[in-house]
Amino acid sequence: MTNTVKTFSKMSADSMRDPTHRFSDAEINAVYKAIALRRDMRHFRPGQVPEEQLQRLLAAAHRAPSVGFMQPWRFIRITDYALRRAIHALVEVERIRTAQVMGEREDEFMRLKVEGVLDCAEVLVAALMDGRERHIFGRRTLPEMDLASAACAIQNLWLAARAEGLGMGWVSLFDPDALARLLGMPPSARPVAVLCLGPVEQFYEKPMLEQEGWAQRQPLSELVSENGWPE
């Protein structure tokens, strides 16, 4: 049994002994702190992610919920630097194409740093597995729940990385078909994220796009309604 599994098993056993199922105040605060301080990072410093730490983070991702317990996520670790550069080239092509449809915000968009593919310690490609059509449970009317499940795995990885002091950025600027071909994916598999992971000099005080004035967080009160769609 790995140290990671032992840790999860001990936590489960401890929680079963607590009839309230409540974490301690310190544990609760740590969960909310990781959520509040998680950032989509684009700036990284030189450094490595130790193998044991990387496996621990991936194990956290694999603990995510999934519709029908289908576990649709697949992670491809990019260790070939030439392949990393090829992925970066795909991102750059899409960055320019995105800018071209931004209208009056084109120049503003081009000044934003949108990825750290060449700078981060680790690049992971998160993808949806092939053969997903076989999984009907929970997907008959909502087939996109496979993507929602993969997003939960990515969020687990993100929060665990932040708790361990590592930055992570989710890059979605790429042609998924081109990236799938580059990585030799089967026809029905689909990449959904290029994840940049590694040490950072500091975390942004606010989400970077908010900090740069691109957008502001909406008030929660405007996003929650009761018993129906808001007026």
C-alpha cells in the first residue's frame, strides 16, 4: 500500500470514528483556504516537482467523483521537451486566432500572458477516454457529464497542488483535434486541458484576469435563485 493510499485510509478511518462526520476546525479552514487561494497560474519559476509529490497530486485527481463511476479522465505526462514545444506551438496558433475574433479587445488580449507551457516544471494533458459512449448511467440525457467529471478531477489536482505550494494553470487555447493527433490519441478520445504545474515565485493576490482588469467576479447573490430562474 502506497503512502498516499495509507493517508487516505487513515483519514477515512478517523472520520468513521467521529459520529458527526465533521472535520476539525483546522482541517475545515484548510479546505476553504485552498479554495480561496487557488489561482490559474501563468508565471512559473525554475524548479522540479518531485516524483512522489506528482503521484500524490495525481492520486488526488483520481479520487474525484464521476458520473456512473466511469472515471473518464486520462492524464498524459509530457516529458519530451520537443513535444512540449509542439504543444506550445498549437497554443500560440490558437492564441492568435482567438485574438483575431476579440474585436476591440484584440490588443488587450494579446498583452495578456495566457499560458506557461515552456516555463513550468511539468506539463500534463488531461483528456476524456475513448469508448465513452458505452457509459449510459447518468449520461443518457446529459452526455457532457463525462466532461464535468474530468473537470472535477482537474479541480482536485488544482486544490491539492495549491495546498502543497505549487502553481497550476489550465490552458484551453488549442485545437483539440490537432492535439489529439500530436499525442496519438484514439479517434474517440478528446483532450480537454493542457495543465501547467510547478513552483512559482508567488501566487496572484486575485485571479490574474481580475487583477489585469479583464473581468470582475460577479456577486454570488446574482448567480443564485430560489424555486426557478431569476427574473
